[in-house]
Amino acid sequence: MRKPRLRRWEAAEYLELVHGVTVAPATLAKYASVGGGPAFNKGVSRTPLYPVAELDRWAVERMGKLVRSTSDLGA
């Protein structure tokens, strides 16, 4: 069964395995304090839980738009 929300260490592992985005759990913790990371919920035990759909959205946004050649990068 696939979990709908992941703990911080699971979220970091998921981002690497599914999207190839390497981010440490400590970096996700910093983003939770200063902003710029994926949205999360505070669980019942105040543990941050990251919805998988939000991790997917954040990873795609972080990777940027698709290009067909290096000359597309300046556009």
C-alpha cells in the first residue's frame, strides 16, 4: 500500500528515487522554516507529513521547463 503522506526522511528518499532530486531531510526542515520547500501538514503528533502529490509538484517545478536544445535555455 502506498502512503498518501510521507515523513520528512521518507519524502527525501521519495524525491530522489522518483524524480532524481537529491535533497537532505535537514534541507527539507530548513525549507519548512524559511520557505521554498514542498507544502506539508502537521500530523497529529506535530510530525510534518508531506503529501505525495505536493512532492511531485514541487520536484517538477524545481527542475524547470523542458527544453529541446541548449539554445532554448536563454529563451
